[in-house]
Amino acid sequence: MTQEEKEWEKVQEKTFTKWVNDKLIKSGNKGIENIFKDLCDGVKLARLLMALQEESVEYNSEPYTRIQKMENVERILMFIKRKNVKLINIGPEDIVDGNPKLILGLIWSLISRMAIADIALTGDLSIRSELLRWCKEVTSGYKGVRINDFSRSWQDGIAFNAIIHKFRPDLICNFEELEGLGSVYNLQQAFKVAEQHLGIKRLLDVEDVADVAIPDERSVMTYVAGYYERFKEYEQEKRFFNKMMKVLSMTDWSIQSRNLYEIKAKGLQGLIKELVLQRNEVCSMIRKLDESFSRLLEMNTNAIQEAAGLRSLLGSLSVIHEAYMMKKYIPPDEVKPERLEFPRLELRKIADSIGMKKIFDNSLQNEMDGLNDMLDKFKEGFSEDKGVQKQMENAIELKNALDEMKCIHQATNDHHDKLKDVVEKKIEVLKKVDDRSMERIKMLGKAKELFTKTLGNDEYGISISGMCWCMNQMGLSVDESMIPFGNPEGKICLDDYLLIVNETYNSSFDLIELKKAFNVFSKNGILDLTMLGVDANNLKNIYHINRNERNLDVNEFFEKFIEN
């Protein structure tokens, strides 16, 4: 064994010991001190497997003899092989006898095939490639970061800081200064921040990376995998947080809107009563006006007839008197013709004088009919049985119709503008709901990319494990009931895969997923609203119905607002 190999083995011993202890302690077990001695009886090894797999492993908890230890390790190795983990040249005696090289090889197999296996599809090379791809992706655009491997690329410490900064820029405030601060400072900062603020176990020491010619690749990979896992969890938490805040925000809007609806509905009921009374009164007045108008016309007609008759009679008297040389007839002063003159009945002037013309104006009636038609479209287009897509189509159609409609009368023009305002606000609300449709489109686009990447040259489709990997990359969990039987080759085609992705995405807002999101941020069923980092004014209606208490009972909230 070369000196370099000895150094790698020493670093692996430290790193893997810390990794084993992290898993054991988190699962409620005691850690180990010497990885070569403390695993030899199989007890700690069995407990490590149970911590990794959350599955029971049969073992003797108190093996005293070599045979008992061999039997323990034999059972454990068989368990590992049943998990499709290949163990090359590792037998029970190698572990019982504390063979350093093979014990480290066994632990690396557990790390790469069980602990971080979900990073890639299959195989050690695939895991390395996928983890390397992820590192390059998240550090893309960062000055001074060139990740080509899991050894020298990490020696200056900038890559570790860049990954943290990508997800939590608030934790690395001096990134631009790192190139001049040296590898020791950079590594110390990244390791400290990762452990104290992100809960990533410090598996490496600074000297394991900075003070060696070539850092041990397996040790660096094991530690970097901790970053991958933590930030995948962080992204999931972020999705949960966004989902929870969306529900809280929409619930707050709903409380305000339903209160507004009830207040305005009661106001409209009062307005309708006044409208009916006023309409009846106007109709009564119009009936009386109509009767008076009829009398006026009759009287005017009679007056015209009488005046015409009198003029004719007076003319006849004049002609007859002149023909027969009778004295000229001169009517008495009080009934002289000039005293029988009366004004013309000019209906337009009368209508204008009392503002009646607009009532009988056809253009006004047409505009009123148009607005009433719009109201009917509101009732039909936004009924409760219409989904968001249909309501959006109807809203856009209404907006276009209102844009084309012209109102020349002040009374109808004001109402026309108010209807346009209602439609525009409606579209804004629908867009908030439709944001999920855009998210779905992006998700399906990413799903296709991952499918193509996983497919390779296989013409039949991807395997179930390949599909699970794709879903995992998108932060979606797989419901086995959705998995089709597939084709004769046991593969899943693109159409079936996209159908599963779509259904899984839709179910991400179901009751179980929603409760899961709330549970991440609540403690003992209580959500502290002040810890969400959101202005209280943005949730003022929720605060109000919660009696202005900061602690929100999650179960009570779900019972009151979320549909089962």
C-alpha cells in the first residue's frame, strides 16, 4: 500500500466512523469508537442497517463466541445482498477479524447503495456522475468554482461555500471575498455553517481536504452527499412552506371575501327592495301621467275642433251678412276670435322641460338592455358549476364584449365602467388559481427532460426504479397504485409516465399532503404564525378569526376551512 493509499484509508476511517455514528445516534443508538473493532460482532452493524432501512434485521444482541459473531455477520451480509447490494470478496470472517480494507469497502457499499442511492438510478458510477452533475448545476455561474471531481475541486473550500450560498445566501455573506481568504478559512467557514445552521454532520476535517495532495474521493463524496440530501430536504420544506402559505393566504382572502359578499349581499337586498318600491312608484306616476296626457290630448283635440268650428261659423256669418246686405256681425269683446287663441301643444318641449325624453329614448333602452344581457352572462359564466378554466374563458369573453360596448348616456356609462372593473378583478383572482396550471406545465416539461435522460437508448420505456428516480428529482413521491402494468418488457412509456406525474402533482394539494406541509412547521399541532416571517397584516383575517392569537390550532383550522 502506497503512502497516498494509507492517507486515504486514514481519512476514510475518520469519515466513515463519523457517518456511522451520525446514523446510529439519530436512530437512538450509541455510537462507535473504532470502526474496525466495534462492528466485528455484527450488533452495531445490524442497528446501522435498521437505521438506514427502517426495517427489522434479525441478529443476536449479545454474541460472545466467534461462531455467534460469524452467524450475526452472515445474517447481515445476506440481508444486504437481498437489497441488491453487491459485496465483492467480503465474507463474515473479514468483518469479524476486523479487516480494515474490506470493512471500509462494506461501509462504502452501504453509503453508496443504501444511504445515497436515490441520488441516481443504479451503480456507483451513476451515483458519482449524478452527484457531480448536481454540484455543477447548483454552482453554475459562481466565480472561482470549477467542480470536475470529488478531490482537488474541493480543496480551496469555495465549492462548499458556493453550494450553501446557492440555497442560503444569508449564511455566506462574504462569498465574493473567499478567493483571497485561503483554503483553511474557507473550509472552516463552510464546515461550521453547514453543521451549526443546516444540521450537516462534519464528516471531514479541514486537514483532510486542505493539507493532502489529493483528497480521498469517497470521503468527499460522502460529505457532499450530506449537502445534497439536506438541500433536497430544504427544497421540499420550501415547497411545503409555499404550499402552506398559499393555503393560508387564500384562506385569509376567503374570509375577507365571504364577509364582503355577505355585507354586499345584504346591501343589495335593501337596494332591490328600494328598486321595486321606486319602480312601482314610477310606474304609478307614469300611469297617472299617461291618463293626464290622454286627457290633455283629448282636450287639445276638442279645443282645436271647437276653435276650427267657430272660425268656420264666424266666416260663414260674415259671408252671408255681406251677400244679403245684413249688418256685419261683430262678436262681443269677451268672445272675439283673438280672445279664443290658445298655445300649440308641443310635446317635445313638454318632455324636455321635465326630462322625459330620455325615458322614451330608444338608444338608452338599448344600452340598458345591453347591460342587463351582461348581467345574465355574469350569472351564467360564473356559476358554481363552472371550473376555473371555463370561468377564465367566460371572463375574457365578457371583458372583450364590454370593451366593444359603447355607452353614450351618463347613467349607463358609469355602470358599464363598473362592470368592466368587476371583470378585471375577477380575472386577477382567477390568475392566482391558474398559477398552478403554469406550474404544472413547467413540471411536465421537466418530467419529459428527465424521462429522456433516463431512457437512453431503450425503445420500450423506463423502469419503475427509473420513474421513481425521476419523480424524486421533481420532489414528488410515488403512489404505487398509480403505476401501470407497463408493456411486455416491464417498462413505462412516456404517456403513462406523464399521466402519473400529472396525477401525482394534482394530489400534492390533497388533504394528506396539505397536512404534511402544515406538520413540518407546526409543533404538537400548533402553528406559530409569528414564526412564518410574514407581515401580520397579510393574514389579518386569520388572526381575527383566531381571536388575534399567534398560535393557530392546525386541526381546528382544517375542520373549519379545509374540505375533507
